[in-house]
Amino acid sequence: DGFTYIPKADSFVVKADTDYIYMTSNNTIHGTEWHDFPSFDVPLFCDMSSDFLSRPVDVKNFDFIYAGVQKNVGPAGVVVAIIKDDLLKKVCRDLPLMLQYKTYVDHDSTYNTPPVFNIYFVNKVAHWLDDNGGLTAMLERNKRKAAIVYDVIDSSDGFYRGHARRDSRSLMNVTFNLATPELEAQFVAEAAEHDLIGVKGHRSIGGCRASIYNAVTEEGCQALADFMKAFQKKH
Ligand SMILES: Cc1ncc(COP(=O)(O)O)c(C=O)c1O
């Protein structure tokens, strides 16, 4: 249905010969996010690149988590990987050393020269998260931020049309459409004049998208909401 919702966990049929299940916690393009994670009898792998450290997650429910840090945690070039010990032992393919997680575990992530400055930056952000109440506080803050923008969509009488079903809405990427592609282009252009940059949707689906990762403030979300209301009034 146009990737507008997150399916219910019990709607999956897991085939008998399944080795693992691979999921992505937040869909940056369509603006949907898993709010309750499913669990299965087979190992669960998750790409958390776009919502890692935006909320608490019980890591023990996953066998493998990886996340590029570039959205919520630091500059591009670092990936956090969390893998169960017994899974590491199961790798039986003849992989090049650099492509094996075991290599990084065995060498304390310094088998090669790591991007030290980027990792230092991740450390700074981790301290910032700690100093600001940790992930529980970050989730509350991200909920408040998203609500500011979704509320404008929901009270716009259809001027703004949210892409994701309400129960599946992402706290990270608010996706919506306006009546026509022309009006959307005008929205993006006028937003930029108000220093609201990058509200154009992903090139694969068009429309509009506000990405409101950890670094975006509540004031930033309010500025977008105010602009959206003014734009609706004007048009
Ligand atoms: C969930 C997810 N996985 C992977 C990627 C890709 O990351 P990279 O640009 O490092 O390839 C992104 C970024 O858009 C993402 O949101």
C-alpha cells in the first residue's frame, strides 16, 4: 500500500529454512518507523542507521544491529555494530579480513586506522545525550518535535497530506504531499527563503520531507510549523 504503514509482527509467515530476518527500524524515504519491534525464533538483524540513539532500544532482543552514525550520532564515516558473541562464531564463509566483524572485535576496532576525529565526535554526542537525560529524554523530546509538525498536517483540512498511517509515523522523517507537484515545488522554494532547507522529498517518491533528527531543535520544528501554516493561508 505504497509503504504507508508498518505491518503487524504476527502477520509474517517465517519459512522453515529461514536463517535470519533482516529489518530496518526507520524508513527515511516513506517516513514510517517501527514503534514496537517484532520477535522471531530466528536471529533478528536490524539496520538502525536512521533512528539509532533517538530513543531507547532493548538491544538484547536483536542478534545484530548496525547503524551508520550520520543521522543522529555524528559525522558520516563511522558505523556502530552490536553483535551477539555466538553469532560471530557462526560466520563460515571465506570472507576478506576487512569484511568480517570478528576482525574488529578481535582488534578492539583498531585493525586498521579508524577515523579518529569522527569517533571523537560520536563520543561528544554520547556525552551530550547523557547530559540531557539520556535516550528516555531524547525520545520524549523527539515525540514533542514530531507532534509540532504532524499537528499542522492533521489540522490543515487536507492541504497537507501525511504519507504514513498515523500509527506508523516516523519521529525522524515527516513525509507529506500537497495538492500538486507544482505547489510542492513552490513550498520547497519558499521554505528555503525562510532558511528551512532540504524539505524536498526523496528523489524516488517526491513530495516533501522534514528530517528532524536529534540535532534539530524544538524551535526548529516550530519554525517549520509556523511556515507551513503561513504557506497554507497564503495559498
Ligand atoms: C536505514 C538506512 N540505512 C542505510 C542508509 C545508507 O547510509 P549510507 O549513506 O552510509 O550508505 C541510510 C541513509 O540514508 C538509512 O537511512
